[in-house]
Amino acid sequence: MARFPQIILALAMLALTAAAALGQTSRETLAKAVLSEDATEQIGLVSGLAGIQDEIVMRALESWRVSELFIVEQADGAKVAVLLDPAKDADGNQKAVGLADGKFLKDDEGKELFFSAFEVVPADTTSKLRKAIKMVLDLNALDNPNPKMRRDAVTKLGQERVMEYLPHFEGRMGKESDPEVAGALVEAVALTKTSSEDQAARLKAVRQLGEIRSLNGLQFLVELKKEASENPGGVSAEFKRALEKSVHDIEMHMWWGNLAVT
């Protein structure tokens, strides 16, 4: 399993602690990330925004991924991270909203400034930074008001089996009211725990996936079963038996389901 999500979530904890100590808002934190020239700091700051419920921040992240978040250099040389107002004047120029404070940029006389396409610079991204942004957006989907969107987000993230997602799944479980989403969360937690270094937790997760007849979990259980057969001494006999039983139970569940349809 790729370690990138684990690394950036570790960086996020450091960045979030630093931002809190400085009393920064989520928008100020994102603006700082945009203007930073340190790639590691950028990833840490962005990743620290996971779970933040701020529509402006999420829209700005979406814009950053597709090069629609910009940097403006003001008259005094200071750089500002901005989003451009979609409305254009007669010359095709646009007003700019400062990301940190949500206010339109103004001149010394208090008049709103308009910028041409040549006066703004798209904020740069790297492939790793785009992955970090995607992760934050994906985790934010756990709180989507549409239960179908929440369910799909939970299912997708559960299949990634990243242990650092567990607090987000468990946090959502405590307030989830939709039965389908609640079921998906149970499955996601079990799937994720199959990646745990705690052997007892892995064993319990494998058994649970069989008990709930997890169709999404079948592929991963089959892979674990194959790994166990290729490395006999790597897991306990009890773990192998649990894998065998869970795979069998899910496959039989599928068989009976297909039989009922035909």
C-alpha cells in the first residue's frame, strides 16, 4: 500500500498544530500554503485542512487543483492568494477576492481593483500537492448533506485502507443517521483495519467482513488469502482460517443471491 497518504497526514498534524498556535483560520492557513515556496510545508498545511467545514476553503482547493487559484502582487510588493470573480467588466477584467479574508482587493482610495489575465499568476501545484488536495476534498465528502454522496465517499475511502482515515470514519459514525451510510462506515472501518499492524485487530476485521457479507471486501480478502498462502509463516493459522471462512461466506452469499435472481 502506498505510504503517501500516511506521510501527508503526519505532516498535517504538525502543520495544524502550528496554525492553531498562531491563531490562524482555515482560510489563512490555505492562503499561507498557496504562497509558500516550501513544497513540504505546502503539503502539510493543505493536509491539515481535512475535516474543515468551510465551503470557501473547499472551493479554493478545487480551483487550485485546476489552476484557477491565483497569486496577485500588490503595489507594495506583497503577494496575495486570490480567487477571481467570474463576472468581467467591459474589458474582460475581473475583481479578485483575497483568500485569507474573503474581501475584494482595493486600491488606496478604497476602490475595488480589476485585473487582466496578464496581471494574475496561477498558483503552482505538484503531483504530490494535487494528491494532498484530493485527499482533503475526499475526506470532506464524508459530511456531504446528500447521503448517497456520503455513502459513495465512505466506500471509496474505505477501499484505500489507510489507517489514518479511521478517526474520520469513527467520527462520522457517531453522528450518522442514514442506515446505508452507517453500514458503509462499518465496512470501511473493517476494511481499513485489515491494514493494521495490530494482528488482533486485523483478525477481528477479517471476521467482521465475512459476518457482514462485504462484497466490497471480497477482493481484498482474496488478496490477503493469496499473500498468506505465498508466505505461510507470515500469519497465524487462526488468521488463515478466518480468511478462508470469510471468503467462503461472502462467495456463498453471492451465489445464493445470483441463484435467487435467476
